[in-house]
Amino acid sequence: MSDGFVVVLNSYYTLIAATVVLLVGRVLVSRVRLLSKFNIPEPVVGGLIAAVLVLVLHQINGFSIQIEKGLQDGFMLMFFASIGLSADFKRLRSGGWPLVVFTSVVAGFIVVQNFVGISLASMLGLQPLTGLITGSVTLIGGHGTAGGWGQIFENDFAIQGAVALGMACATFGLVCGGLIGGPVARRLMKKVDMPEAAETRDGSLAAPKIVFEQPHKQRLITADSTIETLALFAICLASASYVSSFMAEHFSESNFVIPTFVWALASGVLVRNLLSKAFKISIFDRGVDVLGNVSLSLFLAMALLSLELWMIKDLAVPLLIILTVQAVLLVVFANYVVFRVMGKDYDAAVLAGGFCGFGMGATPTAVANMQAVTDRYGASYKAFLIVPMVGAFFIDIINATVLSTITSLPFWN
């Protein structure tokens, strides 16, 4: 093998390459039923194909790609800011006490998931913090969080191939979460009373589609609304950059390190609720969602495009062992904790199925799991209200707090 060569893409070519990756992923997801069934994101499909192609070329002649990191980091910050900008406290109160209980259960699982990951990584001879990548970084956090924290692990903790490892774990989690949720919920159905609608349904009963914003007249995404939304993103990113620099300058000796993207998320929460409470300004949620989703897709495409899969080839067996144990843990937790704490009734069974979806996947997987169950057994308004709220608002905030706390412990250094 020759010494190889590196292709360096500037911001323009990086954006072109990312959009090509997204288009390839879109075509494949639309044509391959298995990919759409398990809600595998388009950038993940296209990005993994690109990463495998780069791996083959690397094995032949040492080929690799370097992309514009500033552009990638900017889209990552926009994605996390969009999560914060969606966190309207007034809406969250509508979930009531069950929302608080379910959120607490999920928070507890995040801690357990990371404890198991770190313990198994240590037992298998890996760097202990690698267990976080096989824990809530990827399984609760998904691909977006995997990319963000992967860069932190590579730069600050010298874990080679952390981004590639994270993407592999997140993809495994999406598939596994989709496979586990349905069977877990159906097993629990044998222990509860079925809703009355299930006795007379014709097989076509659908779960309610709970949405947060139902205006009398739908607001269009126009140039003006896009500019307004971009201004909010800019405020969040500027705030995150300032706070991150301030913390680095004045608290550099402290072990408690909070990544910039966590500040972007926190800034979004503050901006959203400050504008809503103090100035009575309504945030355009659809605009935030669109720009947030675009940012996540482009970020993932860029992250996957520059993956160095050859860095993690020796971790295949330990990785499979840890993820298998995590899958078993998820099933046990859903059956014996989530189901019991949430009331041991029909809604609790549906919630357990949804929990499996984002316990090793993402909120869309959780919703798909619940939809499959409620289509057969009857609607669960409670589950369809709570799960999207927890998945959209609370999980990332809690996960970021837990991960920041763990990585700041002094004995990792």
C-alpha cells in the first residue's frame, strides 16, 4: 500500500458532497422497504455508504477525506439550538404528573445505561469512557449526539475513532429499538385490560396524532419567517460561543467541562421562554423544526462522509458484546420498571414499547413502535402525549447534563 493521499474539501465542496450523500440516502430509503420500516435516517444511509466506499479506497491506496470542520460544527450547533427553541415550558405543563414520572424514569435509565457501558468497557480492556459511547451518547442520544460528543472524546480524551464508533452504535440502536419495542408491548398486553375500542375495531383503528401547534390558519414558511428564525439561531449560537469562551477563560482549571453545543441548547431554551414570557412573542415552531432538521441532516452527512472506519475495526467484538447487553438491559427495564412505575395498565404497556424506541433509538422510532401497537389494540392518548414531549424536550437536556457530569470527574484524566 502506498502512503496514500488526502482529499481536502473546502466549505463549498463540503456542502456539495453532503447534499449528494443526502440525495443518495433519500433514494435508497424510498426504495428499500427495510430501511423505511426501521426509520433509518436518510443521511445515515447515504453517509454510511460513503464511509464504506472511503474505507475500501483507503485499504487500496490510503485514500481519506478532510472536510470543512467549521461548517460541520455550525450545523451541529444549529441542531442543538433547535431543540432548545422547541422547549416551551407552557406546553410541557400539559403533560402533568405522568410526564414528570416518565421523565424521571428515563433519567434513571440514562444513568444505568452509562454505568453498564463503562463497566463492560473496563472489563473488556477498553478505555472506560468508551462505555459512554456505547451508552447514552448514542443509544439515548442518537446520531446527532453521537457526532457532537464523538468530537469531544477524540479531542479531549484521545479516543481514536470515537465519531465512527458512535455512528455505528447509533445505527445499531435504531434498528434494535425498532425490533424490540413491539414484542415488549405485545407481551405486556397479556397483563392488562384491553381498551373497549379493541373489542369492536375492524383492524384499522389508528392512534391519535398529537401535535403541539394547531393554529386556525396554518402559517407558511416564507422568506420573512425564515429570516426571523435564522435570527433566533444566530442569537443562540453567538450566546453559546460567548459562554463557552468565557468558561474556558475563567474556569479552565475546573474539571467540569460543558461542550459548546450544550450551551447552544440551553441558549435556545432561554431565548424561547424569555421571548414568550417577557415579550409575548410567538416562536414559529415549524420554521425551527425545518431549519433544525436541515441542520441535523447536513451535519450527519458531513460527519459520516469523513468517518475513518479503519480506526474501529479492532473494536467489533467488544462493541457487539456491550450493545447486546444494553439491548437485554433495555428489555428488562421496560418490563420491570417502566411498565410498573407508569401504572401497569394499557397506557403503561404502550409507554414501555415507546420507551424501547428511544432507549436504543430515537423519538420517531418510539412513535412508530407505539403506532404499530395501538393500530392493533386501540388508542393511547396518554402515551402519544408523553413520549413525544420527553423525546423532543427533556431527553437531550438530561442526557447532556449526565454526560457532562460524568466526563468531568477527575479520575478520567
